[in-house]
Amino acid sequence: MSGFAVVLDLKGPAVDRAAIARLRSFLEERAPGENELRQLGRVVFARWGAGATLASVSTPGAAAEDPAGNSIHVALTGQIYRDARGDENGAAAWLARRYDLLGVDGIRAVNGQFSAVFWDERSGELCGVRDQIGTVQLYYYQDDTRLVCSSEIRAILALPGVRPASDPHALADYIFSGAPNGGRTFFTGIRRLDPGYAITYRGGSVSVAPYWEIDFNYHRGKPDNVLAGELAELIEDAVRLRIQGAPVVGGQLSGGIDSSLVLSAAARQGVPTRAYSISFDEGGVFDERRYSDLVAERFGIPLRRETPRSSELIHYWPALIAEHECPLANAGAFSYFVATRLAATEVNTALAGHGGDEVFAGYRAQYEVGFGSAPWFAGTATIPTPTTPLSARVGRVVRRDGVRGVLRTIARRSRSNTLTPEDRWIQLHCSQTPAENPIISREFVRSLGNYSPREDYLADFVNAPTDHPFDRCYHHDLRTYLPVLMHQGDTVARALGIEVHSPLLDLRIVEFATRIAPEQRVRGMVPKYLLRQAASWLPKEILDRRDKLGFPAPTDHWLAGELRPWARSLLSEPRTLDRGIFDPDEIRRDSIPAGALWKAVNIELWFRIFIDQDREWRERARSIQTEARQRLNRQPVAALQERRH
């Protein structure tokens, strides 16, 4: 529960009193007793929670003459990874001085997971930046009188005149691919800054442009063993930077290469280390105890585990949507929450293996599209999903598009071997567009006009700065999918008041990996080949795993079984059907597949919390905040001081 908001008045000499009053009220509700507000003429800086900082630095030569009006002010949330020995001013002041010297170009090489906003009193320029990977969010809103930048949407919604309204194009994106694209959020008028981008107010105008981009300038010539050695050193140093000063460090341990690597690296550095894991009673790919136990035992790491139930998903679902400020992209949000909640009971600093699949190419689809085949994945595990009878699936298409629609679908699938790379990429990742989706109402499709989510979803694939087919896939996952994954991890960590770091997303590691040609990065078409070579200290059973599937939760099984009556009841209520998004007849027939049901429930709960402002559902959405505050209040003073430093 930490973040910041910066409001710039575009017309007058000061932010209006009503906006300041609303911000003060928001701050006390969001983080009672742990907030700050600074009025700087036409700019107001606000921050809440221990994980956000405000700082001001005088520009060179200004202090002796007139320090007032000659300062750089910054709001920062997240972490900057640097050797801070001898620097008593903190990361925010360090970042402000770097911006003062180099402008936004000075952010290009900053290693961290952060978002920040700078205000230069001399020039009257404001600049907001989001880290290169997109771990921490930065949203912005502009109308005729103000520009607002915030790490949380709810701070923007708290301002006078900003009314929550749903963006139908963002809903279409979510139905299609699981998240908004093109910088949209689910709220009309509120935009999301892309990773590695800056928003700048200068001379009365606002512009958005990249300050960092992925570099595919391949460096060739070094043998594999040399590269693996260099990578191992980078990983160990990335872990060191993230755990420096922590008396004990925790970590999410699934037993895959990524989480095993970063947690064992911490243990090898002599820092007291603890592991936290989850498993599900459904077994199979949902139970990784064999592997997590192996790693914990090999490196002498105490391990705690929880077994979440479907009742917990129902209980925390509204709160997870409220904290994310959007429908959940996938069930990983629930898995991350449970594991992080367990870690937060014992540690303030934790590590996660996020980014290994994206930075080192661990996804099957990358190989199928980029190389035309994925032989390493032959016979590997997949997440089992409940199947809908063929008759029911055909029936939905017939009811929606007639017999001709069924024939078109059959013809399209029969041409799967002749699909373009873009078509194949979509086939492997996305659902149907709203126009093709049988459970989406005709009314909602008409409201979209000519909009299709396909073009914006493919933007990072089509516009990748490389001609190599594999790295076009790789670029899309780094730019489009990874930020969604990191939003989940960062959001639950902030909600629970714990710092979770991802060493494999160290900027040095990302830039190291992208400059290695695919033929060497994944030699022999072996996923994460180079990372496997670098992780030589891991048990062979971990390095050779072929059944690793992210951090899966059996939500499809729950929604096809014990949770289906609850979900059907929710979606059948008049106010749900009156929204005009879902086809009432399809909802009443109860023939919706579990995967589509997941998205439908998420959409409806988001509407009730943010658009309807429903008192009952908003109260349910406070469960994570309430439990986190209770836990923090029980911590000794020493632990709270360690968290703030």
C-alpha cells in the first residue's frame, strides 16, 4: 500500500483547494499516518506508504543565491539497485541529481523497478518515467486544467471532476488477450505509460516518448561457457544488490529453474534465507512439492507451504481486483498473492524468479512461431482444462453465426498450417475477438464500431526492432506479456507491505541477454539454454525439468465444479445482464467454458467495485488491506524501522 501522485495545474498559479482536500482525504484512507503532501505552487506532490518517497535537491549554485524556485523535486516508488555506500541522501535524491545533470537520458541506465515524476522549478518542466521492464505502474490523466501522474489509478479517481467510466476498447482487449493494449486502462481517459517511456510537460504541451528500447545488436564471438560464466556472475551480483542490508530474505519457491536459482544464490551468499511455496489438492502440475522440497533440502533453506482452496479465491477475489485496479489477467495473481502473503508473515524482503521465461526464452509459442517447431516441448506437461462438449461449442456458434459461421470456423482451422506468423501467434495466445465470441452480446460488439483488438495486441510483434522471427516473438513477450506478469507480482507485494525483488530482471541481465543471437541464447532450440548453463549449481533434476508451467492454479477446475453455481448466480443477476456485455441467453444456458467464465466474473466484479461503487463489494475488497494493516501493527518497532530503510 504505497505510491505517489503528482498534480500539475496547467492554467493557474496553484492547484485548486478542492483537489488538495480530496488528495488529503485519499491519503488518510489509503495509508493512515504514513503519508505526505507537498504544495509547490502549481504542482502538488503526494505519497503514501513506506515504499514511496518525496525528495528535493537544490541545483548547483542555487543554494547560496536563492534555493527557492531552483530545485528539482521527485516522487519515487519502487527500488533503485546501486551501491549506496557513503550516500546518505537516499535513492530519490540520487535520482533527482541524475535527472538534473542528464535529463531523461540519465534514466536510461538506472537499474531498478520503479516509477518516478520530476518537477524542475527552473524550467517549469515535469517528467514522469516508468522503469524499462514495466514492474511498477505509472498512469496519467489530462484534461483542460491539469495533468496528473500517479502510480495508482485510485488517486486519480479521487480528484474532483474525474468520474470512473469503463473503456469499451479496453474491455475488448481483455476479452481477446487478457489485458488492455495500446496504453489503455479499463478507465476512460486514464492512460498507462509503457515500460521504458517518459511523459513530459514542456512549454505548455505534453508528449510521450521512449527513453529506453530493447537492443538486438547481437555481440558474437564469445563461446557458450564464457557467456554462461559472465551470466552467473551477473545473477549473483543482482541478488547481492537486492538483499544488501536485509537480516533475512525470503523467496517464492516453486521448484522451477528461475525461483530455485535466485533463492539458492541468496543462500550461497550466506544470508539467512527462507522459502515459501504453495501446492493444490488437485495434484499433477498443480503440485510441485517434489521439486521445491529438493531445492530447499539441497541448500539448507527452511520451507513453508500452503494449500489454497477455492473458498479463498472467492474471499480474496474482490480485493485482488481492487488492488490491481483491473480484472485479473490470469490465475497467477491468486498464486502470487498466497505465496507472498505467506512470506510477509516472516520477512520484509523477498526474491522471485520473475522474468526467466521472458528474458531467456522459455515459452513453447516462441519456438513454434519463431523456428517453426518446438521439439524440446514434445511430450511436456500442459495445464489440464475441463472441456466443453463439442455439441455445446457448435451450438453456441450456430446460435450466433448460423451454419455458415460453423463452416467458416472449420475452414479457418483447417488452414492452420498456412497461417502467417502473426495469425499463429494470436492462435497460441488469444481468445476470440468480441465479434467472434459467442458469449459477448451483439450490443457490446456494435458499441466497438470498427475497433478490433488484434492490431494493438500485435504492435510489439510487428514493430520489433529485429528481422529475426524468433526475436519478434521474444520482443512481444518482453514488451507486452512481461509487464502484465510484473503488475501482478508488484501489486500483491505492495498490498501486503513487503518488498519483492526480481534479480533476473536486473537491467544488466536483460541487456546482456538481448544482445546474444537466438542461435546461441537458445542453442539447439533448448528453452533457456544459456540460463541453464549459468545455473550449474542447481540439482540436475531441476535443470532437466520439462513439466514446469509457471505458477498455475486450478481455477478452471474450480469454475467448472464447486465455484460454478456461485459464478453463474453472479452473472445471471439483472444488473450484470443489463450492462450489455454478455449474451443473456448464453449466460442462462450455463454452457460457458471455465476460461471464459474466469474473464466474465472478473469483468463483473470490477464493474461492481469501481463503476457501481457498490458498498457491499467495496467492503469485501478491503480484506487484503485490513489483514496487512493488522499484521504491520503486530510487528515490533525494529521490524518497521528496517522496512523503512
